[in-house]
Amino acid sequence: RREQQAIERAQEESYRRRNDEIVRSHYNSRPELGLAKRRESSIILLRYFNNFIKYVLIKNNSQPYQRILDLGCGKGGDIHKWENAGVSRFVGIDIAEVSIKQAIQRFKVRNRRFSASFFAGDAFGTSIQHLIDPRDLPFDVVSLQFCMHYAFESEAKVRQMLSNVSNCLKRDGRFIGTIPNSDFIIDHLSKIPTDEPVKKFGNSIYSVTWQSDTLPQDGIFEPPFGHKYLYYLKEAVDNVPEYVVPFEAFRAIAMDYDLELIYKKPFMEMFDYELDRNPGLARECRSMKVLKSNGEVGIEGECREASAFYLAFAF
Ligand code: SAM
């Protein structure tokens, strides 16, 4: 029996490594387009909107002179937002070493008002302790933007990710992120006829192709890990495997790591809520080009649906 368990563990480990490798090589092969090319992109309005959401999430959950840990930092797309927030120290970790090199370049393009270090490493499947300089601990904010869903492959990975977050975070610090909304996935899957052989939803900008053997039952993913789908986003993500983050299960497991939920909003709801409570944000919206074709602030059409796939949270 022990031998059988060892074989199963080895098989799980090799399966996990294969998925990590697909994600790593996908992001490693994405070229750095530069600002001018990014502005030409056909999903530019979606990028502007998602950037605005992250900008608000960061602004609402940080203060000047704080220390920030960004897990899954990618090419460093949020460096500018953290600089705006007035932070004093930034540490970024990503599994894709090419993205880390690009993040370092992006940081160095001009004199920054804060110091930063970047490391290539797996922040979900392994401990990140060896990458962190003890003098940087504890961090005031740990941020996981558009990446935590990769951890929901297995319970072990989710627990390792949460222990990395919790071990690095100061008491009363903030853990913030953006992930696909499991309720949106349940809602869209339920509209696909049961006899449809390939379960897929989306539009010309994004798509989700279901890969898991099981579907949610009465709105619940059981067990809450390993529900795989392939995600496509035009000009950005080519059918890369991702995993559903069943939000209630995530919230419950996070409590084991002393993380308490204080904010959770699907993107569209968040946008309306934040502008309602702070009408001054409309000016920032305009300067960040978050505009519909009639000149009003917001997002419309297929880009709106693609962005509505996500939610933002803070613990
Ligand atoms: N956070 C950045 C942003 O918002 O622009 C990048 C988001 S990108 C969609 C997802 C990132 O997660 C990729 O850069 C990928 O390499 C990273 N990632 C995936 N699995 C990871 C892991 N196990 N450890 C660290 N980073 C990971």
C-alpha cells in the first residue's frame, strides 16, 4: 500500500510539473511589445479597464512607504501603479524567468522612487522562503494579480500558496488579488446544453473550454480543486490550462492561514460601486482611457464580457 501511495504521489508530481511547464513556457514566449505596440492592440480597451480595476484595488489597500510582495508579477505591469501608491520597497516573483528579465528592464527604464528586487521562482508549488531577504519581512501588502487560479490545481498547491502569503504578511497587512469569478463560470456552464460534447463559452475576444471530468453540482465544485479549463484571450493567452477558484472554499481555507475576507466584488460591480462612493475617480478613469464609444466612462461590448469574467478581493 505504501508503494502504491508513493507511485500515486510521483504521478501527481509529474502531472503538476507538466502543467507548470506549460504555463511557464507560455509566459516566457510572450514577446514584450513595448508601449506603442500595446496601444495598437485590439484588446486595448480591456487592458485599460483591467488596469483601472487594479489601480483602484491597490489604492484602496495600500499606503505610502509600505513594502509590497507581488507574486506572479509577470513583466512588472503593476510597477507604475505601486510607484503611484508611493511604496518604498517592491519584491516581485514569477515562475517565468523571461518575464522577470522584462520586469527588471521595465523597472530600470527610469529613476524610481523605491527599491525593487525580482526573482524567478514557483510561488505556489514551493516555499518562497529562500528567495526573500529576511530584512524585507514582513510585507504590508501581498498582491496576486490574474494568477492565483494557477494554484487551484490541487489542495497542496493552494495551501503552499496561502502559507507563502501568510508567512510574508505582517499582522493587519493586506492580501489582494484578481481571479476568475467562479459564479460567472457556473452561470455560463449552466447555459450550455448537457448533450454538448465540448463545453465552451466566450466570444471573439476570450473563451473558456471546459476540461474537468466533473461539472459543478447545485453551484458547488466538489472537491474545490483541479477543475481545469483552457483559457484563451486574444493576443495574450493561447488556451493555457487554468483552474476554477471556488470562492467560498478559498475563503474558508484562507481562514486556516489567519486571512479574513474584507472585500470581494466582481469587476463590473466594483467599477460602479467605487465610482459611486468616490465620484472623483471618474477623472482618473478618463485619464486612464477607460471610455465607451459615446465618451462615457466604462467598458462595453465583447471587452465588457471578457472583463466581467473576473473579480477582485482583499483579505
Ligand atoms: N500579475 C501580472 C499582471 O497582472 O499583469 C501577470 C499576470 S499573468 C496573466 C499570470 C502570471 O502568473 C504569469 O506571469 C505567470 O508566469 C505567473 N505564474 C503562473 N504560475 C506561477 C507560479 N506557480 N509561481 C509564480 N508565478 C506564476
